[in-house]
Amino acid sequence: MDVRLTSEQRQLRDAAAKLADDLGPGSVAELDDAARLARLEKAVRIAGWRTLRSDGASGVEVALVAEEFARGLVDVPFLGPILADDLRGAAEDATIGLKGRAIDVAGRQRVLFLDDRQLLAAEVGERAPSADLTRHSAAITGTPEQLGELSPDQLTRWQALATTTTVADLLGAARGAQDLAVEYARVREQYGHTIGSYQAVAHLLAESRALIEGSISVLRHAAWAVDELPPAEALRAARIAKVYTARAARTVCETSIQVHGGIGNTWECLAHVFLRRALTATELFPVRLEEIDHGLS
């Protein structure tokens, strides 16, 4: 495994990061900015981010985009449509369904979901409540239409991609929360000094950084494994990465709230938006320790 990114992959990552920085919400209030959302939706649609897989993108490339989008809290559909794209090919109006719910449904009309190895399609129903303020879910409605059947290997490889993409989402949310905390620690002053100069705060941020670095390592391996290892091994790598990164992301996001102090517990602070996204991503294609043969404490 070569962990270095190619020049094309670096360009893809940088383009995703720029889009997230330019059009992602810079505050909680901007989550309801219809004009911003319209510009973001148009940019994502025109660039073809949701059809990366059918355009030949690797698991590494999908993960790079998912990570940067989560870091910038990109709040138009990506995760659901990219997984639907891997199942069925380019379908701009489709998203994915899981446990009887369609996820990432803004602007989507159809939902693809699996019943064992049967691939089915139905309609997106009424919007359902969600803790995640950047992604919406909905009920699945209508009579399901059977589209085909996946082979065992196809199903396992798709599960590996799906799990890995949620790992990338978790890592991106952790990075975004860490960036928010570091910036706050640089400017917030107490007793004549920035709070980042105090060891109590600096050590918290350093521990979060270590968790992020560990998550980067397990994600890079899982993303590479999606296309390069046999399906069962790829899914195992994705599950190990999910267990580690889910725990790490929650810790990093909660640390960000702690570093912000009192303001971190207010609605106006973006830190809770990152935590909400991390917690819901953890429940998408969840993994239990019993499903992997490595004990992680």
C-alpha cells in the first residue's frame, strides 16, 4: 500500500476543500440561508461530485471528498447519492435507504435500499426529525420496485465503501471541530493570555490531534482496501476504522465544546453541529466490537 496521494487526488481534495470553505455554513445561522444552499447545491451538481464512483473514482478519492465535505459541514446531499451511484450508476435524484429510512434526502425523489441481496427502489416520503442539522432523513414510501440482485462479493464491497465513507465523514467532522477549537484558543484571552497558552487547554488539543492522526491512518487503509483487497478483507478494514474513528470523533467534538467553555454549550456555537454530525454518522452502517477480531479499548 502506497499512502501517498497522486497529484490528481491532491487536486480533487483541494477542490472539495475549497468548495466546503467557500460555501459551507460559517455559523449556525447560515444553516438556514437559502441563497447559500442554492449556490452550494448548484456547485455540487455541476461538478458531478455525486457521480464520482460511476465516473471511475476509487475508494480513496470518494473518502477524500467525504472528509473535506464533513470538515466544512457541507449541507447538501453527498453521502447518500454517492452510495446510490455505486449501486446503480448515475442517478441525480436518488439517495440511499437504511433501516427503513432514506438518508440525505434534500432534493431527492427516489431511494435505493437493499433487502438481503435484492436491490429495491421506492419513493422518498415525509421528512423525519434528525439530530444532524446538515443532513436530513425521510420515510420510505410507495411500492418497492425490484431492480436486481447483487452477488455476495458485490454486496460486501459496497458495504465496505459505505462504511468507509462514513468513517471519512467522521474524520472530517473531527477535523472541523478541532479547527474550530484551535482558532478559539488562539483568540480567547483569560488573565491577559490566550487560553491556548495554558497547558490544560493545550494538552486537550494535542490529545485530540493525536486521535485525528490515528483516524487518518485507519481511514487511508480502509479507503485503499475498498478496491485493492478481497471484499471480506476490505469490509473488515472498514469496520476496524469505523470503531476507532467513531470513538475518536466523539472525543474530539466533545473536547472542542469543552475548550469553548460556556459559549460551547450555546446554540450559536458551531461545535455542537460537528458533534451532531459525528453522532449520526456513527449510527450509519454501525459496527460492534463483536464484528471484528481486534480488541480496541
